[in-house]
Amino acid sequence: MSHIDLDKPRYDQSTYMGRAKHFLLLTNPMNVFASNKDLEDARKIVTEFRKSRRMPAGYDEDKLWATKYLYDSAFHPDTGEKMIAIGRMSAQAPMNTIITGCMITFYKTTAATVFWQWVNQTFNALVNYTNRGGDAPLPTSQLLASYCAACGGALSTALFLNSKVKNLPPIYASLVPFAAVCGANFINIPMMRSGELLNGTPVFTADGTRIGNSKRAAKYGIGLVCISRVLMALPGMTLTPIITNIATRRGLFCRRPMMVIPFQLFLVGLCVTFATPLCCAIFEQKASISVDNLDPELRDSVRKNYPKIKEVYFNKGL
């Protein structure tokens, strides 16, 4: 069993295809429906294999890896704690299908805009907190302040843009939610992970030895996550209203106008299901940063204690 290393992904993470395969399994929407017993059994199997290096009875390599991906989908990579189900990346597709579909469907009134932007930012805040990097807890006061700032940023952006597109064709108004989500991501993610920015995120050598916390690594990792989240939202929130607008102009919904809602939900679901893993795969989960770019104190410590090391590694979060 020496060729099976459960501490690393099954597929080569130095290539995009390897990362894409990894995240397709990790974000599989079916994982969110796994029972607590299934998850605890997966944790037990993974833990025992790491200790004994023996294949569990009734398992082969494929089944062992399937169990490992089920385990990874539910337990935080840094803390080992079970993540709340709605905050797991495997919940992204079903939850974002509903929320995004409603945001681009019910955008014509201020009340609807406010409500669905609030729902979206509440969900995003939960996802960002659940999938944060590092293992330092975020104080409740800081958590609430971060949440309020993220919601405020999204709502003000959406309302401002809605006021500017009132006299434009409907297609422009239906794209406002995407613009609001883009702006909010650059507020929500850093705010919900402000503990890392203030205290640093754990950094490790290639062999897994923890050498300290780095604020610069946290800033770099959070920036990568912001980019991938915006790209993740791009297909569903832009292609869906554009395709729906084309279909409407061609009379597809003349006889059954209410069919536009399931039509949009289908398009969003299709986009989100594939955009989530493919955009997560743009950057490596185990990110690296040059020793030269670390915080001065940590950089000096690494140069003194690990003179041969040129790069260190950290979990950038999702």
C-alpha cells in the first residue's frame, strides 16, 4: 500500500487536469447528502489506513479513494472538524442553483433585490467561514462585523446599479446581480477570513513541518480565492440571462411564461455544477509562496533554521 498516500490528492495537482479531476470528486453534490454515519465511517477508515497502511476488509484502491474524497468533502483540512453541511463545497451546486436562479429571476423590485442579495451573501459568508484556511478561531464580534460589511457591500452595489439601468433594456438589469456578486466577493471573502489577515495562516515545509503563520501567505491565498469565486459565478449569472433573453425574444415562453423559471434554474444548475470544480482547479489548493516573500520575521526564521528551503506551502482555502 506504499503507493497510496491519503495525505495528498489522488491526481497530480501540478496540472490543471489533475486538479479538475480532484475537485470534480470533492465538490460532487451527492456528497452533501451523506449521512453522519457514512461520514464517521469514512473518517474511521481514513484514520485507520493512515496508521496501519493496510487495506480495510472489503476495500480496493478505488473504493478507498472514494471514501477519502467523501471524508475530504465534509472535514476541514486544517482543523479536522466536521464542517456544517450547507457550508461545504459539495453544497455549492444545489444551493447556488436556487439562489442564483432567484437572483436573476426576481430582480425587478427593490424588495426582491434586497432579499435575494441578503440570502446570497449570508450563504457566501457561511461558505467562506467554513472553508477558511488555517486553524485560528474568528471572534464572534469580528464575525458579525465581517458579515454586516459583506451584506452592506453587496446590497449597496446592487441597488446602485439597479438605479442606473432602469431605462436600459431588461438584459442589462438581469446582469446586475453578477456585478453585485463580483463586488461583494472582494468584500465578503477577506472580511470573513480576516482572522488570517490579522494573525496569519499556517505555512509548512514540503514534508509538512509547520514553521509558523504568515499574513502575506494569507493575503495571497485569499486573493486567489476571490478570483476563482468570481469566475465560478460568471457562467451561471451571465450566460443564463443572455440565453433566456434570446429564448424569450424568439417566443419560447409565449404560451407558458412561468416556464422561464425552471428554464433558468436548469441553466444555472448546469453551469454551477461544472463551474464550481473547474474554477476551484484554476489554482492549487496547497498553494506555495517564496521564502523571500514571507513576512520579514518569519522569512528570517526560515532562512536561519531551514537554509535550503526556497518555498513554503499553505492551504489557500476554497
